[in-house]
Amino acid sequence: MNWITRERPKIDRMACPWLIKRFIDTQAIILFAPEDQAIHQAQVVDAIPFDVPGVEYTHYEDRCTFDYFLQKHALTDPALQIIAPIIRGADTVN
């Protein structure tokens, strides 16, 4: 499956591709696009967009996209539970 996010990744957009390839989709192809083109490019290349405003895999309230992936895919590995607050803290004000 193709996955796409905004170019110039910061902590959440660096952690999410690792999470996708390690725990969700080992054959994933991760693509990056300018923010204003990410949703359109997702349609063009048949990709799932993430960490892009207005899509399913994004921030919700005080949670970052990494948190949403954990919840959506019921990922309970103890190591993920340890690093999630670190990623959230570096990416948000929480």
C-alpha cells in the first residue's frame, strides 16, 4: 500500500512511517508531497494520507498522528506505549 504525508517531516511524520512499516504494513511505500498537494497526490497515486489536516490519520484534540495509529490499529506493544508520550510531547504542546 502507498502512504503519503507532507514533506519536511518533523517528529510525528518521522515516527509514523517507521510505525507503519514496522507494525502495520511491512510492504508500505512512504511518499512525501508539498502540504498543499498531499491530498490530491494521494488520489493520483492511490495512497493513504496521514498527518495531513482533514484526513482520517491526523491529530485529534491533544493527540498526534502517532497516537491515532496506535489506537486505530490496536497496537499495544509496551515499547510503543513508552515512546508515544515522547513523540506527542515533542510534536504538540502536551
